Amino acid sequence: MCKIPMGKTATYKELATMAGSPKAFQSVGTACGLNPIPILIPCHRVLATGDKPGGYSGHGGLETKRALLKIEGVDLPLPSDQGNLPL
């Protein structure tokens, strides 16, 4: 996560692949969720496949994730923009 530059994103699957275990994307999600310092270790830059927001364990949840990404120049579609698909 620390290697994802400001203003860029990666998916859970991409991070799992970079770690050498392409099928371990759920483990990457777990690691993001357990991140004790989400503002310093930028788990807000990690998305689900298809540019879906995934989750965010920091204060404020997905709204904070969207706000942090917007500050970095990344706009995420709102759930209603995705045909009401689950996050």
C-alpha cells in the first residue's frame, strides 16, 4: 500500500499479485481493514475490482475514503452510479 503514489489507486487483487499470491485478495482486504494508521499507510488508495470503493476502516468509513481520494484527484462513483451494486 505504501508504494501506491498519491492520486493513484490499486485493487486488492493487484496488491495480492504484487505480493506473489494473486488469489490472496481477501487477505489484502483483511490487512487493509486491520491497518492501525490508515492515514499514514494509505489503504484508502486500495479499491475493489471495477473501481468499486471496497471498504475503509478509518473514521468515517467510505465517505472518508471518498474524501481522501477526492483530495488526491481521484473521483469514485457513488453506489447509485453503479446500478446499486453492493460495495
